[in-house]
Amino acid sequence: MNMKMAVPVMIWLLFVGGGIFALEKYSSSPGLQGSIPAEWPAGSRLQRVAGTPTLVMMSHPRCPCTRASLTELDVLLSQYRERLTAHVLFIQPKGMPYEWTKTDLWRTAAGIKGVHVLVDADAMESDRFAGQTSGHVLLYKAEGQLEFSGGITGARGHIGDNLGLQRILAILRGVAVDRSDSPVFGCPLHAADDPIPGAS
Amino acid sequence: MITEITGRSDEIDSRVETLFERNMLVIFKRTDRMFAYLMAGQWLFGILIALVYSPYTWSGKAYAMHAHVYFAIVFGGAISSLPILLAILRPGQPITRYTIAIAQMLWSGLLIHLTGGRIETHFHVFGSLAFLAFYRDPYVLIPATIVVSLDHFLRGIFWPESVYGITNPVWWRFLEHAFWVAFENVFLIVSIRESRRESRAIARRQIDLEVVNTTVESLVYERTSELATSREQYKALLETTLSIPWEMDLASLRFTYVGPQAEAILGYPQSLWLTEEFLVMHVHPDDQQSIFQFRNLESSGKAEVELRLLSVDGKWVWMRSVMSCGTNLNARPVVRGIMLDVTEHRKLQSELAQAQKLESVGRLAAGIAHEINTPVQFVGDSVHFIREGVQDLTKLIIKYRSGSESQPRFSEEKFSEIQQAEEDIDLPYLLEKMPKAVDRALNGLEHVATIVRSMKEFAHPDQKEKVGIDLNQSIASTLMIARNECKYVADVETDFGDLPAVMCHGGEINQAVLNIVINAAHAIADHIAGTNHRGCIRVCTRREDDDAVIAISDTGGGIPDAIQDKIFDPFFTTKEVGRGTGQGLAIARSIVMDKHGGTLDFETEIGEGTTFYIRLPIDGISMVAMAHETHSVR
């Protein structure tokens, strides 16, 4: 090997190694999670079907990371579509037009069978569930108790095997899980200067 | 030759390996270049993917540029930059392709991130490995595999959920991923080995082909050289001899080719020879008929012709042609031949005829001299006897007359008859003139006898061994022989010194002296032509140490500088045809120097004359070969 080139190659390796680390670090940094109500919020306008658990995903209509969450949701519903009620809420921040929510994510969510896609005007519904990060999934029992709260991707915008999905699937199969949460990877639903209800 | 063609096996192997390495280097460089483009393309693609899939990150209604875009631009640029740089600056080097392999795997990781971990993007890893196999260097797969394995290993430690979807995978979980990479590597390595084997086989075929080509080229070069040499030899043979090769169109009698010698012999440029009517215009009128007889040559017929051609300086040059009929490349009938300048040959033939004639005359003269000698002797003896008889008779007659006058014994009548008879025959006159007439006859006979003796001495038969000769006597005899050549133009003077007998071949020395004396007479004749003057030929002999020296001087015009070096050359002559053969001085030199070990020099002065010096060893033994051609000029 040409030793004259060894030094610049080593420097380059360090640089790109650092880049890989930064990328992984970024991708694996979860968003905030608020104090999720342990019981189905009384004021919620979301419809529930008696005798079936209800799944709620709070989403930002323009968060690119949420595309992976919707993909994983599709995987989940492909198996349990008939056994639960699923809602995907796309927040419509105050001041933003209705059409602002009609993004490709909306169309993706609308394309998933068994999903109720809703515009969450002024993020009121999300606020009831104390949602802070796009892609946050909540699973409530038919009786209204919270069974799971967390993300269903392994990293920011990353599809594939992940803890959240595995735990939800286990819950739905009736298998005991060690934990009923998982990190949520996605964009903040609220701007930094907005008051965040239920922030922990 | 076979050894040269095939070469040594290890040498061939070495050449094959060199070519293989060279071809591999070409592949390395070409693949480096492809990856350089790919690196740039991936960079742009990564930025595009980031801009399309994740242009912004949002917080409520606020947004900012997504980190993926920055990663695509900065990190992607960093990944691609060094491989591109190395591909440009260090193409073909191992570090370049190993760096490219690392970068390509990093690109797989980045693209997977940018596309949200889509399973399809993972094919980039396997596609990249296959692409890296384009290098046909199995070692390039090692850094690629290490990068993939290390990525999964470290992520399994630090961010296990992002890669395995679980929080606590077993440490060797990364091997599962590495296995599939290795799995592909197996096929790629097999493929690479096969490819390298084929490349080596191609290199061997190429070397074999080069060896064959080299051999063929060598053979072609060798044959071409031989052909060129042969052509040069043929050309030299054809064009550097005195013979002029030529070809002539039979119908037009126009030369279509003549050798370059033609220009030197007749003085006309080659191009002029090739013009129409050249031959007709330059052939002697008496020989015109000969050239038209060319046309009578039958195909493949052969002939020899001698004819005269006019040279550029106006002289007729005899040319002998040997020719044959044929056809040229256009199937036109042509005559081809060799032409030789035989003017000199003709001249020699004439000289030879003259010499033969002179030889015959000489032989006749020698024979006559021999035959005359005996009768001249007995005629002389008889005349001597007659003279003595006449003297005696005269005395007797005088006594008779005196006795009869004082004491007449005859009758008066008888006495008167006697007196009448004496008056009738003019006895007093007879008595006065007859002895003188007999003396004149004797003088004449003596002169004839001298000439005959001289001729006999001159025509001294050649002895195998040298014998002691009275050189002065021998030269005197020779001068007698040459008298007729000299007497009309010059007086001959001699100054013979005391010489002992000189050991030599007398007849040959006489010949040498005669040739020089005749040359002297001719030189004087040329010099005094048109005047009433007479020249002088002076022949001196003297002894110098152990040598006898003969000096023959003439008062001719001298020898010009330009020909002084040539006068001893055979056949060199300034005389017209029939007067000299150009052999005289050459023969003289040969006799004096080669046969007697002497020297033959000359001194000359233009307008005054020339003196030739013959120096002969008296004892006939030459201890030192004198410088043969030295001469001095006054």
C-alpha cells in the first residue's frame, strides 16, 4: 500500500466514521412523550367500537419519519384489521388550512384498509392524548385502559423490526410483554414555543 | 529458429504474467473510473432522495431543513470525495479500490438511512459487492465485508433496536448479516477466480499471438532483407559493371530501359536513351541495317550484334549486344540484352594484327639474315679473291706493256691489234677504276655483313640462365637495327664507357633498349614535325658501383606531367593506331625490373627532351628491389 496515501485515507476513515456515528445517533434519537392518559379520554371525539381495542396514531402530515410509522401500521393492520379500531390523526396546527394536511402521508394512511384517517384541527384530539411526537401510537383496550404507548419504528423514519410493533402484536395476541412502551421516532407535533399539554 | 519462435517456457510465463498484470491494471483503472462516476452519481442521488423523501423536519407548523439533506450533502460528499480523488490521482492502485470498496458500503448505509430503511435499498449492499467484483480482485471484497459487518456489529452494540428491532440481541447477531454478505462473496470470488483464469488464458493467447507475430515479422524482415540484398546484388551486378542492360520495344525500336552505365559510356543522359529514334539517330550509317534486323528475331530467339554508336563527344563507340526476344508485362514483344563497349577490344584487335604482322616481318628478317649470312660470306671471300686477282693481273698487264714496248715480241700488225684492243676497253680507265670498284663492293659486303651480324645478335635466342654480355656491343647492334627508325629524324651518338660483362638475358635487354630508342625516335619525329631540324639520340653507358647504367637521351618534346604516371602502363600510348601498341615501355620495364632486378627511371623536361636510365646489376643479382616507379623530373 502506498504509505503516502495512508494518512489521508485514515483521516477520511475517521471523518466518515464520525459521520456514520452522527447519522446513527440522529436516527436513534427518540422524540418526546407526554403523560399519556391511562384511560380513554372522556372528551375524545374518536369513535370506538364496542368489544374491540382502539389504536390511535398521532401524526404530523408532513413529517417524513411518519412514513415509516404508517408502513409499520399497515403491517400491523394486515394481521389485526378485523380485531381493532384504528385511527390516524393528522394534526392541523392552528392557522394552517385544511388542505395543508392533505399530503402523501394522508393518502398513504387513507390507503391502509381499516384505518380511519382524521384531520385533527388545532391538534385538539392529539392534545387530549398528550401526543407530542408524530408516529406516536396508543393502544387502548376495548374497556378503555391504555395497553401500549410508543412508536412503531426502530429508528427515525426507519422501517423494519422494532420493539413497539412487536409489543403491540404480542399484546394483541395476548402474550405478556415486559414493557408496554417504546421510543417514538418522529417530528414534534407542536412547535417549540407552543404550549404542550401533558408534557412530562 | 524454432527456439526463437517459441521462446523459453519461463520467459513466456513471465511475459504472460506481465501482460496479465497490465490487463488487470487496465481493468482496475477502468473500474476506478466507473466507481468515480458512481460515487458522484450516488452523491447526487442521495441528495435527491433526501430532498424528495425528507426535505424538511417539522415542529407543528414550523419547519427546517431535514438532517438527511445535510447528511446527504456533507456526509455523502465526504464519502465520495476521496474515492473520486484517488480514482483520478491514483488510478489502478490497491488503496484506491479498497477505499472505493469502503465508500461504496458506506453509501449503502447512507442510502438505507435516506430511504427510511427500505428493504429494497438493502439490495444496494449486494449490488455494490457485485459491482466491486468488476475489479476481479477478490481482496477488494474484504474491506467491503468488514465495513458491513462492523456497521452491524457496532450498531448492534450501541443501537440494537435500529438494526435488529430488539434491545438486547446476542453479540454475534451481526454475523447473521455478515453471513449473507459472505454468501454472496463466495459466488463472487468463484466468479472472480474464473474471470482471472480466463484473463490469464487470454493473455497467454495474446502472448502466443505476439510471439507468432514477432516470428512472422522477423521472418518477413529477414526475407525482405534477403530480397533487398538480392535486389541490390542484382542491381549492382546489372548496373555497376561495364555491361549496359537494356530493353527495347520491338515495334518502335525504342529503348524502354537502359542501365545507368549507358550515361557514362556514351555521355547521354538516361532519359535521352529512352526517347523515340534515339537508336536510329545515333547508330553508324553502315550499321543502320543491323538494328532493323532486330525485328527479324524470332520469339525467344537470340543474337549477337556489333554496331557503332555516336558518343556525345563525337566519337564512334563500338558496342556489342547479346540479346534475346521476349515479352514485357503488357505482353508486348521486346528485345532484352546486354551491351558492352568493345571499342578498346576492337582497337586491340587491330593492334594485335599489326603486331602479328610485325612479328612475321621480324621473323622473316631474321630468317633472311640467317640465309644471307652464308652467301654474303662466300661472296665477300670471292670478291676479296677477285680484288687480289685484279691487283695481280694489273701488275702483270703493266709489266707486259712495258716489256712489249721496249722489246716488241709481237709483229707490228699484232701489236697494233693489241693497242687497238686496249683503246677499245679503255684499259687505263679500267686499271684505275677496277680496284676501286672491288673495294666498294667489299665495303658494301662488309656493311651487309655488319647488319646481318647485328640482326643475329639482336635476335639473340633467349637463354634460361643469364650470361655475361658485352653490353656496349649489344647496344651497338641494337642501334644498328634501329638505324632505319632514327636516320631520318635524328643523329645517333654513342658514348660507351668501360663495362665488364654484364650478367643478363642479352636478347631481352636489346629489346628494352630498342623499345626506348624507337620511342625516342618517335618523340623527336613528333617534336620536329614540320621543321627542317634534326634531333639527336644519345646513348651512353657507364659503370656506377656494382651497376651498369645505360642512359638513352632524346631531344623530343618531353613527357607531360599528366601522363608521367601512366607511361609504363600496358597499352598506354599517345601514338595513333598502327604506330604503337602502348606495350613498349611496359615491356621494357618488365624486362629491366622484373627479370633483371634493375631499375628503369626517366628524367624529362617539356620541350627539351627525355632521358631514360636503365640500371642493371652487373653480377645479375639484385639485392634490393629498387623503387620501381620512382622518377625525377627536371
